[in-house]
Amino acid sequence: MRFPVASAGQVRREVARQLGRVRHAGRWLTLAVLLLSLGAYAGVLIPQLMGRIVDLVSGQSQGSLWLIGGQLLAAAVVGALLSAAGFYIVARLSERVIANLRQDMVGTALGLPTHRVEDAGSGDLVSRSTDDVAELSSAVTETVPTLSTSVLTVVATVIALFALDWQFVVIPVVVAPLYYLAARQYLAKAPDRYAAERAAMAERARRVLEAIRGRATVRAFSLEARMHTLIGNASWDVVRKGIRARTTMLVLNVWMLLGEFLMLAIALGVGYHLVATDALTVGAVTGAVLMIIRLRGPLNTFMRILDVVQSGYASLARIVGVVVDPPVPVPDSGVEPAQGRVELRDVSFSYGGAWAVRDINFAISPGQTVAIVGASGAGKTTVAALLAGLLVPDSGEVLVDGHPVSSLSDGERIARLATVSQEVHVFSGTLRQDLTLARPAATDAELLHVLGRVHAAAWFDRLSAGLDTVVGARGIQLDPVAAQQLALARVLLLDPALIVMDEATAEAGSAGAGALELAADEVTRDRSALVIAHRLDQASRADTILVMDGGRIVERGTHGDLLARDGIYAHLWSAWSVGRRTTGGSAGAPIGPGTTRPG
């Protein structure tokens, strides 16, 4: 379920809309066209002046060589300045449009339901917001000035040739259909081939991101060879489709060579005829031939640049495909004040093949903690994602405070629900900025208070700049325990009625397990919680424990009840206890491999 690719009509409407957002865009665009047209006209004067020099040298005309040389220099300088000014205006408008478009795309993506992004795949979205934006920006920078100059130069040259002698018009009349057929054949195949190449690049990005984000699982299950194969296949698919797209350009080059031959051959023939009949001087014909030779450059540039244009257009269509259908804000459902009451009724979900979870039924009362344990692939994380609204069940209902979680508005969802996973993100900026993402109006005293509640003093007290310390990619790199404590502190600032913790303490080693477990207990206190337990001692403190196997809940009850039943949970507990003693009784030792490792 990838994001769509916009149609040509949608692309035109979106570009027009983006231009409308730039102040006085119409006036600036008109000025750019005027400047580029004058620059093209000045460029056409150069071969005409060179022809006058030929007549002057051959004695067919009179005048000052220095004057003509001065005019030649002035035409070159003025043409360059006018073209440069036009280029600047066009480039400035284009970059503003691209910047607005990228901002709209990211804004639209952030506003989409989370499950929609998950279904499409984060790799597709990342590829569109990075690779496609970069490709579009490069294509615009490279092609827009050159394309506009080429078109205007061709038009100006044709007008000048017609003014010199109408018989020269036979050249564009004969050659134009050939170029038209070549361009039509190219455009009939190139868009689909370039779109396929961009899609292959998105698939490659998805494979790479999956391998990086799931590196722990890949290593745990010795999937390195398989992931290398999948990434290699995706990379070779990019190569194959890239070669196929470039082959289309090679065919276009053959047509262009034929067009160049015809254009020069006809120019020489017409020029010889005009000189032989005394219709034009040798200098005038020389100027005309020089104009035609000069015309080859813009024509060839125009045809060759179609390659970059098609690649850029394919990227533009993919970007607009995200923007063209913005999400409609979900209105408030009128749900009662947040209580943290949860109910899953006959919930089943599939990722497209076999059932990932099947017939899930359980409830969480306000203030109650429910823990889920089980082997890898049992469906624990899927249940957490369903409750968090990251996935939508194929059947059944996921209710929060009596309403389907997918029907809650953003405000209602934020007041009720927060998720902390094993992989948390530390945003670049000061520690204060990172924390206040959860509550922008929070005071420094409140920030220090929540940091204390999650037992972050051990590392926070060592920061010389305190809350002004820059963290993240551009500052201090927090270790996994500190990053998790920071995420838990944000939850305390957000203060939701329900928290979903998907192995939120799994990154802590023995040294940090104690502090992180205390932080997790603080966050879940006095609020509803669903805990995907990485450590069985954490699960043992829950009000209710659910044991999953094969996508179903196979056992449920308290820690004591499940031990007395001597079932799967009792065996997990026994194996975990043995492993804990073997490692010297380190607090919070993780569940061991095999049947006891969570998935």
C-alpha cells in the first residue's frame, strides 16, 4: 500500500497552487521570461554581426571593424547579463516552490493516520522526502534555466532566419517533425521507466531501513545472509531499471544525430542557392549558417535535457502523490473525559498472509497494569500497535474509553494514550526543547521534577549546562538508558490516562536495569498500562499477565495463578530464574534465548 503517484493534471494543479503561494509570482515570472527573451535575442545578434564582419573583410560592405567588434562584445555581455538575471529569478521561484512543496509533504505525512504511514512503509516516505526532493531540486536547478534559454533561443533564431530570407524557414519545417517524433517516442516510454526506477529506489531504501532498525533481531536470528540477499536484489533492481531508463535516452541520441545531419545539409544547400542567385551576400549567408549551427546547441540541449526532466518529473509526481490527498482532521468524537479504560473485542489482524493475532479479547480497567509475555513472533508487539492505533484490526474492535481508538481526534488521543517503544528518539536541540515537545508550556521546575521522577539525576547532574545542554545528533549522545529515561520523562509531562510500553526497558543492561525499571514503575503508577515485558520480574508485578503463543492468548491471570497452573508462563519463569542465577542474579536480567525471548 505505497503512497500514490500523482497524475499529470494533479501535478499541474499543485504546481500552480504552489506558485500562487509565492508573493507576486506572476510578475516575477513575467519579468524572467522578458529578460530571458531579450538575452536570447542578444545572442542571435552575435552570428549576424559575425556575418557583417565577413562582408566587410570581403569588400561586399563598408563600415568600421572596430564598431562591429564593439557591437559584438556588447551583444555578448548584455545577453549574458540579461540571461543571468532571468536565471536568478527562475531559480529563486523554483527553489521557493520546492521548499513549500517539501514542507507540505512532510506536514501531510505527519498528519496522516499512523497506520497509513505504517502500511505504506516508512522507506517509501523517507525516499520521497529525501531522494525525490533532492532529485527534483537538482533537476530544476539544472534544467529550468537551460530549458527556458533553449526554447527562447530557438524561437528567436527562427524569427531572425525568416527576417533574413524566408527560404531558411525550410530548415525548421523539415527538421522539426523529426525532433517531434523523437521526443514523442521518448516521452511515451521514459516516464514509466523513470517512475519504475524511483519506485525501485524507494524499495531499496525500505530494505535498508528495515535491516538497520531491526539489526538486533537480524543478529539474534542469524538473518544477516537473508537481509544481504534482499538488499542486494533490491539494489540490482535499481541498476536494471536505471539502465532501461538510460537506454531510452540512447535511442533519442540516434534521432538527434540524424536531425543534426539534415539541418546542416539543408543549411548548406539553401545558403549555396541564395549566394548563387545573388539573393544574399556571403556574409549574410555565413551569419545565417552560424545561427543554424548555434541552433544545434539549444536543440540538442533541449532533447538531451528531457532525460533529466523526466527523472525530475517522476520525483515531482511522487512528492505530489503525498500532498494531493491531505488527511482530513478527525473531529472530536465526544468521548467522555479520559479514564484509561481499554477493551479489545475479538480482534484479529494480518499483515497480508497468515494471521498475526487472532481472536484477542482482554480489558484494562482504569489504573490497572496488564503485561503480555511470550516467545518471539507470538504477536505481542502487534497487539501493542493495535492498541496504540498504529494498526487497524481486520476484524473486531479496539476501544479506549468506549470509543474505537481510530475514531479519536488528535486531541482526544493525546489526552488518553502514549507509547514508549524499545527504540526511542532523542531530538536535536537542547534538553529543554526535547522535553517540552510533550508540553510546550512546562516550566523548568516541572522539567527538573519529571527528570527526578524517572531517576535521571545520575547523568543529568553531570551536565554543566543543565537543561540548556544540546543533545541528539548535534550534541551529546545519550546512552540507551538515558534516552529511555528522557522518553519516559516526556510521558510524565504529557500525563496520559493510558500508556503502552513495548519492551521499553529492553535496552538496559544489568547496570542500568534497576534505574530504568524504577522509572517505568513511576510512569505506570496510577494510570492504565499495557506492558510488553522484556523481563519477567517486570511482568510479575502486573495486575494481570497475558501469555501469547501463535498469535493467541493462551494463558491469563496473576503471577501466582500462572505459576500454580504450571503452564507456559511457569516454564518461562523457571527458565528465566535459572538464567538469572547463572548470570549472578543481576537484577532484571532479560529473558533468555529460545522459547523465552520476546518478539
